[in-house]
Amino acid sequence: MTASPPQGLPPSEPGPPPEPRRVTGSAVPHDLYADAVVARVPGYRDLTLDLLRPVGAAPVPLVIWIHGGAYLGGTHREMPPPLRAARLDEHLLGAGFAVAHASYRFSGEARFPAQALDVRAAVRWLRRNAGRLGIDAARFGVWGESAGGHLAALACLAPDAPFDAEEAPDDDATLQAGVIWYAPSDFNAMREQAGPDAVIDHDAPGSPEALLLGAPIPAAPAAARAASPVTYAHADAPPMLLVHGGADRVIPAAQSEELHRALDGRGADSRLTIVAGADHCFLGADVEPLVEQAVAFFEEKLRPAEGEER
């Protein structure tokens, strides 16, 4: 009998940032802090990120990118093809933002809440080292897609939820804005909301959510609720832009609609865009205008107001 992977212990602080490398051959010259080890958990691979920072005056606001992959795979090093063509990094760097691509443990390595703890560890490491990295510790945004969007939403809404009693409670993991693309928000409602063309039974024992939780959703409704961003909707949530394909057959668009209603009903700053005819990963739609929308949102929410000091 194969043992299930354990829930993740809280990551530990590993040390200072690496030395940057100047990248001049790209569309926007930038300094690259590659393979920064942001946390180590005994028995697991190191948690790393790559930080890209535009050349110029410091400090600059930061956007943390969280990749998707059904909690099973993917990489912080490479965008999926539909997003790669939209030049996400180039748009952010060109607008004067630093971009951090963060990694996290997969469901085959550790069950939830390990993934949420890993994202928090990245936020905290970046904030602790903001001065050395030339980023503005008071202006952090997060942007995620699919499974990464789910983790990004949790990072926005539950930066200090007691997922693990051993986690350091005094470190600041708060975020000031979030862009959430086609992400789960309520695990318990996913099957009911799925349309007739759905390609995943989210309540099945082998679903991405079941592998993340360590049990099928119907057998673990409390764990599913604890892992659902909608559970943590509150009035003081950071501004959030939710974008979802209207024809998404993997994660129903009703998931983003539900989270938007929960946030809006509590008076939070929540915006929702449904992309008509777009499937998961915005297949069937032009992604670059959606990237531009997200960058404009971060410019609105993370730039100092006129006359405001950084």
C-alpha cells in the first residue's frame, strides 16, 4: 500500500537573494534573480522563484505570478502556449513592474494546505528582501491562472488563515491587489455548476481537487470548504479582478461569478469579466487584450496616487 503524501510543514526562511544577471537581449531590459530559494521544507525540493525587475529607478511595485497545472504539474519557468504568445512578462516589465514567478509543491508531493503555505512563503521572502531586490514592499500584487489562480485568490483573501499552527504568525503575507484567471473558488459547488460539456468530474476520486485534498470532495466537504477562496470573502479584501471564459469546460465560469458575488455583497472591490466563447486558458479568445486589462488593473491599484509618497 502506498502512503499518501503528508500535509506540508510550514516552509522555513533559507537566506538572502542571489546576485542578479542583467538581461539586455529581451524586449524590456531587466535584472534577473534566478533560482532564488525562498523556503526549504525538510524532505521536499527547495521552493524557488525567478524575479525579473526592470532596469531603472527603485523601488518598483511587484506582481507575483502563480502558474496553473491542476496542482499536478506545470512550472514557474514557462508560460503555457496561449499565455506565452500574449507576452505577459513583457507587458508587466514595460509598465514598470517587477515580476516574480513562484513555485509550489504539487498534490503528488503534499496535500493542501502545503500549496497555500508555499505561496505565503514566497510573499514573505520577497517582502523581507524587498530592499535588496529593489521592489516596493507596500505594493505587492498576485496574478494566477487555473490552479494558480485558486492559490492566488487564497493568498489575497486568507493571508493569515491558520492553515498550520507551526507557521510564523508575525510575518506579513498580505497583498494589495489580485488578478484571478479561470480559477476554482468553491470546491463544493463545482460539480453542480459544471455544464453538460464538462471534461472533468470534480467530485471523482481522481479529480485534481480530490488529489489536492487527499479525499474526494463529497467525502471531505469541510476540507473542501477550508480550501475554497469563497469561504474567506470579506469586506477588506484587496481589490480583485476575476476573469473567466464563458465556455470553460474545465472550471465553470460560475466559480468566478460566485466569488464575485460574495466579494461584491460584502462591499469589497471586485470586478468580473466573462470572456464570451472562451474555453479554459482562454482558448478561442485573443489573450493579449486580457493581459493588457490585467496590467491596467495593477497600474490602477499598485501605483501611488498623485502626491502620495511611496
